Amino acid sequence: MGQDPEELRKDIERRREDLGGTLDAIGDRVSPGRMIERRRNRMTEGVQSLRERVMGVVSSDDSSSSASIGDRISGDAVRDKTEGSPLGAGLVTFGIGFLVAAAVPPTAAESQAASKLQEHAGPLRDELTDAAKQVGESVKEQATEAGKEVAGSASEAAQQVKDSAVSAASDTKDEATRSAQQLRERPEST
């Protein structure tokens, strides 16, 4: 209570401005055009960052110059920087080409070539399948033999353990019997 009408008007006006700024920010955030622009900027920054990591960054001697990077980098400097990692540059280029090719639908000629390739690849696929089956059967036979050998070894080892246990039990029994006999034969001390 104690606020005069002028203070209330100023407070309401300030809140309207804050609310207006908030609504503008929300509108900017959900605007399809701004969303596309932000996504495009992120992609551009990501590609540029990747390119710099793969090929390195070319720096200018005069970093305070207002010239653009394209103006400051000569063809020789770019060639010198990419000579050290042509494989990396090639991989990046291949990856970009692969992504573009995956995004673009195939042409009629490509579809026709793919169908011809599938026709010719059929017998080869069958041949490879047969070879894989033969290898699988061979490996299965070898695994079965190895399993039988392991089972035999395990059975022998179990028999040895059993024999050792029986022998140890017999020895223990004999020793206990001897000890009991010695105690009986010992003269009682009273």
C-alpha cells in the first residue's frame, strides 16, 4: 500500500517492456525462419571447425588487419597446409560426398544399373553363401571334436581327483586306526 499512482504506472510500464522483450525472444526462438537460420549457422560452423581440425588453421602475420580470411590466404599457403594431410582432406571430402549422395534420390540410370548389378550378383551371392556354409560346417566339426577332447580331458581329470581323494581317505583311515591302536596300547597313567 503506500505506492502512489505514478509509481504504479511506471512499474506497469516497466513490466510491459520486460514482457514484450520476453515475448519477442520467444517469438524469435520458435520462428521457423530463425530456426532454419540457426541450424544453417551451426552446420556452417561445424563444417568449418572440422575443416580446420583436418587441414589446420592458416594464420596471418597481421592479425589486426580487417581483410577477410580469403583475402589473407594465398593459394600457396593453402597448398602448403593441405600437403601434410591429404588423406584427412580426402576423407572429409568423401564423407561430404557420401552424405550428399545419400540425400539425393537415385536417377533412372542409376536404378537401372543397380538392377543389372543385382542380376549379375545373384550367382556370386549364391556361391558365397555355399562357401560360407561349407566353412561353417567345417568349423562346426572342428568345434565338436575339440569339445569331445575337452570332455575326455575333464573326465580323466575328474577320475584322477576321485582316485586321489579315495587314496587320501584310505591313508587317513589307516593313520587314524594306527593312532587309536597306539592309544590303547599305551599304559594308563594313574
